[in-house]
Amino acid sequence: MAQMKVRKENGDLLFDTSLICYGLIKSGYMTYQQSWTRRTLRSAQLDPNDGASWTPSTVTESTNLADSLYGFTVNNSLSPIVFIVGTGCLVGSSRSGSSLTFFYTNADTNTKFYCFDLMQDNIPGSPYMKTWTDGGVITFNSLQPPLNVVAAVQAPGPGPTDVYGRLYSTYTGGYNVHRQSSGPSQNVTKVDSRVDIALSPGIEYAAYLPWSRSCGIADMYSGNAFPFTMYNGSEGAYGRVGGISFMFGATAGTTQTYSSTAGWMSSFFNLPTDRYPIALVIQTATLPFPYG
């Protein structure tokens, strides 16, 4: 098979027509999709390890314990990946026919997305350069803005623990943010644990986290009669002007319990530390927005 390879001055591979490239298929602001209701124990005496012990929160509409999900939909995708600017933790996706919808918790309508997929020969226009494998699979289409990863950043280790063995922050050098849930589920309060990683100032970045971890969150800001609301958290990574950030925030549809155990205003526990995810980073300045 004939092929063309292009390398940078330092020898790094920039382009290889034998490999399938990723190209932008859609960008824009996330929109509200749906809400996932949190689960509470039917009775304090029941076994929390038994799924049947939990029931969806069905309090009145104004106090329903639910988390709003934001996201977007793409069509006819093959193996898409998503880079985001602004907070968000990917919690799932749903496919219906040729449509695929991504769901993010801890996001809102200010969160921007850039969705890339394996390049396809389905975009009209000219002039162009296209390359295929011997089997007829397209590997490059100049009509699509290509994916260009500029950095890979590993999540920092955990912060210090309090006297009860829980973490003040999920990241060394991190900080916590207390906020109200956005969207239709306004009543649910949340605590995020975040850390900011500086890159080049004045440049907007977007981040993609290939895999993530979970943790437990002890939230004293919840406003309940109990000292602590305990729920589960999901990890995410997002870009911003001047760098990227890692975060943990409430998982949509999480179980929720209450504890009278003392502790800090908010703290975190059950955080895996045997490995750390690495966020891929892109610059957004040359990418069309909105697109697709």
C-alpha cells in the first residue's frame, strides 16, 4: 500500500496515511437533557449492599433529589471522543438508531464540547485531500478539522486527610466548590473538589479524560437536618483559558445516605490511588465553533 508520512523537525510523526485520523464532527454548548433521581434507603435497618434496599427519591416535585444532566447528540458516529471547556463529568451515553447522546453531570449551558470521530467520507465540499487504505477505508479527509493533541496531563495525587481519615480535597493543591444544582433540579446541593493545572496563559484549552475514578463525598453544606449528606462522586477533566482542571463532583443518580459522624465542612473518601488518569488536551482557537 502506498503511504505518505509527515514528521516534525524533531522527528515526531505528524501524519501517516496508513493510520485513521480523528476529525471534528460537532461542537457547541451543552443543553439540558434529563434528570436522574438519587436513591435513598427504604429503611435504615436494611442492608445497603442489597440493591433492593434502595428506592428512587419521590419527595414532592420541589424537593425531589435529582441531578440535572447536560450533553449533546451526534449522528452516524463510529468511535467518538469528546473534549470539553468548562465543568463536566461524563456519566454515560445512550444510542438510538444512528444517534448517540452523551450525558454529563456537573455541567451546564456554559460548558462547551468538541466531539471528534474517526474520519469518514461523508462531508461535501472541495478542494480536498483524501487517503484510503487498500481495503477502501478512509484514513484522512481534509474537509474535517483534524484532532491535534498538544499535551497529556496526569491527575495529581490526593490532598491531606483530616483527623477522621477523610480527604480535605481529592487533589494535592486542590480546592472545594459548593454550588446549587443547575437546571430543573435546583434543590440538590453539591460539593466539587477541583485542581487547576496551568498551561500557556491566554490560550483556551479543552480536555478529554479517557477513563475516570469514583469517590465518596461527605457534604455538610447540604442543608439537611443531619450533619452530613453522603453520596458518590465522579471524576472529570475540562479545559479553560490558561490551562485545564481535574474535578470530582456528584454522580447523577447516586445513592444518598446521612451520617452524624463529625468531620470537616466537606470531605472525600474511598478514592482509588493505585493509578491516575491522564487527560488529553487540545487548543480550541483554530477549531470552528459551533460546528456540525
